[in-house]
Amino acid sequence: MSILGYLLIFTAYLLGSVSSAVIFCRLAGLPDPREQGSNNPGATNVLRIGGKLSALGVLFADILKGMLPVSLGFYFQLPASIIGFIALSACLGHVFPIFFQFKGGKGVATAFGAMIPMGYAIASVALGTWLLVFLISGYSSLSAVITALTVPFYVWYFKPELTFPVALVCCLLVYRHHDNIQRLWRGQEDKFRPWKKKK
């Protein structure tokens, strides 16, 4: 592996470790997302605790954390395996951030951002899968898990050389949702339908 490859992997982890949810909530005067709602520092939980604009900012920031380092990998024409590990490193940074006591989010938006440079077809189909499951079920967690389980097949179809590293990223996402999977199995997971007003 080249020095540039190591450098981008390390940079991706550091960039991923910047918890945009915590930062945006502090700037907006909102509660710490790690202590409110689902206790997950992600865009969905920021929206849940009342920060609509902050949630949008968190979403875009988390996407950029995955998109920027992977885009640089493609720009420098690094091997597919290195690009995959750059994507994995960005997601690991988000899930286990060194700047926030290794307590991070689920990594869904960051993983999606990492897929965008891999091809708009892959990103579009992944987003479509997430939206379809979410609109049918109302479970953000179920949408993330099903998307993570199907994305490696999309990647295999469009860019097979990236299948293995992307599968590693998806395994990380499924692992990070293990608590949600247990609650879904027990029927205890809360549905999240922001378009419906509370009674």
C-alpha cells in the first residue's frame, strides 16, 4: 500500500470522528443527542429532538465525511481495495470517534456518502431501497439494515471490484444496528414518521 493510501485511510478516520450531530446541537442550543431521544448522535435523532435545520446540517455533514475521502481515492486512482478501506475507515470514525470517547452514530449517512463517488447508479439504488422500506414500514432502522444487506449485491452488479470492501462497510452497519434488530424482533422498536403530527 502506498503512503498516500495510508494517509487517506487515516484522514478518513479522523474526518469521520468529527461528530456533526453533537456540534450542530451545541450550536443550536439543543440537548446532547447522545443523551436525548434514541441517544444516537445522528440526523434522525437530531430531528427527533426538535432540530429540523440542525438535522439537515448533520445529514449533509455526515454524507460529506464519507464522500470527500473516497472521492480523493478515486481522484488519485488508488486501487479498489484501498478505496474500500478508505470508506470503511470513514464509517469506523463515525461509529467509534476518537474525539468523542469512541461513542458515535450508526454510520448510515457516512456510508451513503462513501457510495456516491462509487457511482450514481449504486447510490441511487441504495437510496431508493432505504426510502421504499421506510415509507412502507416507518422504521428507519429496518430501512438501514435491509439496505445494508442488499447494497453488496448492487455493487457486485455495477462495480464488482468494490464488492468485498463495501460488504465490510455493510457488516459494520448491521452490527451497529444490533440493538435495533432485537427491538424489531420483539416488536418494541419505535416507528418514526416525521410527516405525521402527534396527537
